Amino acid sequence: MKKLWNVVALIAVLAMVTGCSLTGGTEPAKPAEDVVKEAMTNLSKVTSGTYELAMKGDVVGAEGQTPANASFNGTIGGLFDNKNPKTPQFTMKLAGDMSVDGGAAENIDVELRMNTTDLFVNLVKLPDLGEAVPKEMLAAFTGKWWQIAIPAGAFEGLPVTGGDEATMTPEQKALKDLVENTKFFTDLKYEGNESVGGEDCYHYVGKLDKEAVKTFVTEAGKLQGQIMAEAELAELDKVLAATEAPVDLWVGVESMTMKKFGTKLAITPEGQGSMNLEFSFTMSDLNKEMTVEVPAGATLFDPAMLFGGAMPTDVPAL
């Protein structure tokens, strides 16, 4: 099911780089395709904000695969600041639950914060991983903040599309251009205006353009030096042919930026199991000043702890 998951991840990335009340409104004079394309282009210029991803779904494995099925429900939210692509900052809180093969739901609660120098991790609650990771080991790492230093230059060269083009590498600039010039959605229709994150938005419905997705995947791979083999392209075609992805898009009237993306994704490739996924991604506070709060009293993390080294002791954060 690797390719199935890759396509889901791609659509989620599109949402990342792409509360509602009815307010009426008038359809824009420009065609829906042009409005959405402008919104995607402006989205690539967003360098900070807050986000929330709500996701739920179920996965059924291919015959004989273990586990046979799983269901999940959760949210991911926080803030991001990519004004300087070499030192991005963000926070993320993941909370949700998952059940496997009809068993009891396992909860997960994880929080991350990253400023310009350190990554802070709090494994508030983790699911029971069975014999793979003993409970005693998990207990030593959960319920407290850990501090991990970020090596200098760790983010240079990553395919970040936001920010000032003057600070981008040629590969980042090429990826940004590819995103802006790809029309990922088709059959777009205006549905009315709604408020999202405090901004009046044009609401459109449509569906994912499968050919555009395929072209984007192959061209983005080339930019990173990865050429898809014929067998991989055939497998991608098979997954896309078995995919149904109606979409809802909300474009800010004032910002002309994609504020919210939603889809109910169904992937049923023959012989590879199936996936049903419903998610929505919302962005607010676009380009506003963001501050990552450093947790007090974090413990410095020593990788030796994972390989039979001394158990952690509390060391104040710098």
C-alpha cells in the first residue's frame, strides 16, 4: 500500500501549501479556475500563520495483510513562521486515537515546538506499542518536555516554497514555480460565501485533477533527482484511477489566498485494500507575527538513552 499512502501524503501536502458561517456574497467576475490559481499563487507567499488539520478515516489492508484494518480520528494544529527558510519555526499539537482490527482505541497526544535553535518534544501520551517498545521504556520518555539542539544549516536546501525568492535555492524556486503553475483542481463551481477564520471567503466545489497530480509528482521528483521508473508510473496510474477526491475550497475575498481545503478521499485499487479519508485543513492569521514559546524546565536529550545508556535525568534547558 506504499503508493496509496504516497498519494494521500501528496494531497495532504497540497492542503498544507494550499468554524464556517453562511454570509451570502456575490460570485467573482473571474472564472473559478483563475480565482483558485491566484489563491494558490498567493498561498506560496504566506510565510507565517496558524493552521488546523482535522482528519478521520479507515484503512483496509490487502488480503492476508497484517493488520487487516485500522481506523483513526484526530487533529493537528499550531503555528508556523517561515520568514527565514533557513531557520523555520513552528509548533504542532497532535491529538487523536486509532484502533486496529476492531480493538480498543489507543490514544496519542504529542506536542512539538521548534524555534531557531532547538526542537522541544513532549510525548504526553503514546499508544501501547506492544512488544516492539516495552511500556517501561516509554514511561521514561513520556509526560515531560525534551530539548534537542538543531544542527547549524539543517534546513538549507529543503524544498520550502514560501518566503522571499532571493533566499531560495534554484531547486526551491523551481518547486515554487511548479506549484503555482499546476492546476490541481477541475470542474470548479462557486457555491456562495462563507466566513473562515474571521475572513469572508468564496466557497468552491470541484474535484482533484488526476493528470495534474501525476504530472506534479513526476516533475517534483525530477527536481530532487528522482526519476520514476515505468513500473512506478504504472502503479501510480493504477492508484489514481481508483481514487475519488471531491474537494471544497475556500478563498479569502480580501487576501485572495486559500484559507481552507477539504476532501472526502476514497482510494480502492484492486488487490491493494482501500482507504477512506475525510480531512479539512484551515489556515488563519496569515503573515502575522508568530512567537514560539519555549517550555520551561525541558530536559536535554541524549541519544545514548535509546541504546542502553543511562536513563534520563532532569537537566534544565538552556
